[in-house]
Amino acid sequence: MNNKTLYNYQIIVSGLLEERANRYFEGYKLILKPSGETQIECYAIDQSGLHGVLNRIRDLGLELRSLQQLEPQNNENLQTK
């Protein structure tokens, strides 16, 4: 049985992501904020998944404004990306 701890993250980057950038964050919730920032909500990912998202942010040349870990989930039925 795999009892991996999965986490939820809220990531904010500078700028409003255009539609063409959405494909890099498929499966995550993107919220365009009036402040000119984009909030990326990542649910049920492990450390490897988090690093993948951060690598995409870097590769797209986006400025990371904040990263917040939300409450963890222990759920064997969820799969990581």
C-alpha cells in the first residue's frame, strides 16, 4: 500500500498567463487576479510534482511571487502527476 503524503499548494506569479501558457499548467486551477498576477492552485501533488511546476514557471520566465503549502492530504486513491 502506498501511503504517500500529498499536498495542496497555492503559487502566485507575476503577470497574467495567456491562453497559450495554460497548456503548461493543465490540470491545475489558474486564477487571473485584478492585481495583474496569476494564482496557480495545485492539488494533491508530492514534492516531485511541486518541483515540476516550479521548473515550468522558471522555463516560462515567470517571476515567482509566493508559494504557500496548504493542508496535506493522505489519500491512497489520488495519483500524482
